[in-house]
Amino acid sequence: MIKLSVLYPRTDGASFDHDYYRERHVPLCCRTWGLAGADIDRGVDGPYEAAVHFLFDDLEAMQTALAADGTVAVRADVANYTTITPVRQLSEVVAEA
């Protein structure tokens, strides 16, 4: 299992619309990439304003999903909810506790 996490570092003067992110952007990602859903985090304490975690069966499935035509629209949509430059983390899920 491959987890793609997109994290938004807290940045002085930056804006982030959590409602738009939760209600519009993440569902757009899921529809575009053929995913049933994603885990969305709203930062309470720590270095990140928000994060989202997408799960894919394997690296090939993730690469195929991200190559979809709609990914261009997903990237363009970022400007609609934040001025923060996101950071991506790719992880292999090795266990669930």
C-alpha cells in the first residue's frame, strides 16, 4: 500500500480555506484519481496548517492515477483555497497498529 500525503506548512501571512479544501478540492482529487476517499487533517498544533492522505494499492496505481488528464485541473485548483506551497510525502504503509 502506498500513501501520498500532501502537507501544507504553516506560513506567516498565508491563507487556507479549509471548507473549500474539504468540500471541493479533496473530492475533486478523489474523483479524478478513482479513489473512494481520503483522510483530511486540520492542523491544531505543529508545523502544518492542513494535510491530506491518499491511499493507493501500489506505486504503479498511484502513478497511473496521477497521470490522469484531470490532474492538471487538480493542480490548478490549489490557487482557489491556499497561498501555501504544498509539500508531498510518499510512504509505503508497512503496518497498521
